[in-house]
Amino acid sequence: MSNDISAVAASMDQRIRQLDFISNNLANASTNGFKAQHLRALKIIEEAGQSEGNNLSGNILYTDFSQGPVEKTGNPLDLAIQGDGFFVVQTAEGQAFTRKSDFTVNRQNQIVTQVGDPVVGDGGPITLGNGKVNISSDGSVYVDGNSVGKLRIVDFANRQALTNVGGGLYRDPGTAGMKPVDKPEIKAECLESSNVNLIKEMAEMIEVHRSFETYQKVVQTLSEEDKLSTSRIGRIG
């Protein structure tokens, strides 16, 4: 009996973790470049309490890297990658990769993220200088018509291997298979919106709440049966 309760409790824990990711998705529905994450159980209890052999296994954290809607902003340093690819950012902890591209400039006139991390070009950080900035569709950066660098755009053979480190940044643990994007398509004066599907997330949240309530009832039933069995054994003794 205790094994049955433990199995259902483990499934309840999975649902709580799943709810955490749904809540995070909803909270970032308006964050540019955000990619929704979903926690999926490899195998779950299909019928509550029917857990012969403890058929629970682990979860898979799946990141939806599909493109979000692209919106015009008019800011020359707002950039959106059309299709596959990531911008490369140099952080204090090493290189990171992002689709969150509401870039700005620092005191050295380098293109940086909103937190000040330099955006990497083919030759390192890109310094703009003074003048009108124009960024072409292939990532080439011009100031008053003069080339000052080209944005480095990369992709990965296995994006699910990337580690989400927050702030719209991902890191490659060395297993994602980084590769250059030879012909990127970049839209200047545009931002990629979050790809969170609000209706889908809300529906999933409702489903998680309902299944959690079901598991609670199962645990209560099993506990009552356990108490009843213990009481009967006591009387027999």
C-alpha cells in the first residue's frame, strides 16, 4: 500500500514541477525572444493507483525553439533572426547564445545586450562609432555606409542540449553541435516576440490542476484503506 502512495506522490511531484514551467511561460509571454519550456513525463500513471512495477520514469525538459512573431519597432539595434540561428554574446562566464535581441550600445560604442554583454561579430565585439547605423539582412553592420563588422550567427545540431541560464541566454555544454549560419536572414528595426501560446498554456494548466486533484483523492483513499487494514489487523490480534 505504501508503495502505491509513493508512486502517486511521485506523479504529484511531477505535476508540480510541470506547473512551475507553465507559470514561467505565462510570466514571459511578453518577453521578446523567449522560448517556451515544457516538462514532459516519459511515462505517467494512466490510471491513478494502478502503478504495478512503479511505471514512473523521469521527465524530459523540452524547449520549443520555434520562431515567435516578428514585430516592427523602428529601433536600428532591434534585430530579429528570420528562421534558424542565435546571436553570440560574450559574458563574464564565456560565450552565450540568444534570440533576445533588443540591443543597445555601451560607453565604448560597442553593441551590447541590455545587461551590457558585448554582442560578438566575426572579429569580436562590434564598435559603431558615431553616425547612422544600418544593419543588412546578412548581419553586416554599417555606420554612415562604412562597414564596421558583421554579426556572428550560429545554430546547433541539437538545440535541446543547450542549457538555459536565464535572461534569454543559452550555453552550449559542448554537446549541442554548434555550427555557423552561412546565410542568415536578419530583420533590422524588428524584434521577435515570445513564442508562448497563451491558450495552450492555460489549457495545460487546467489539465495539470485537475490531474493533481485526482491524485490527491487517490492518496486520501489509499490512506483510508491503509488505516482500515491496520484497524482490522489489530482486532484480529
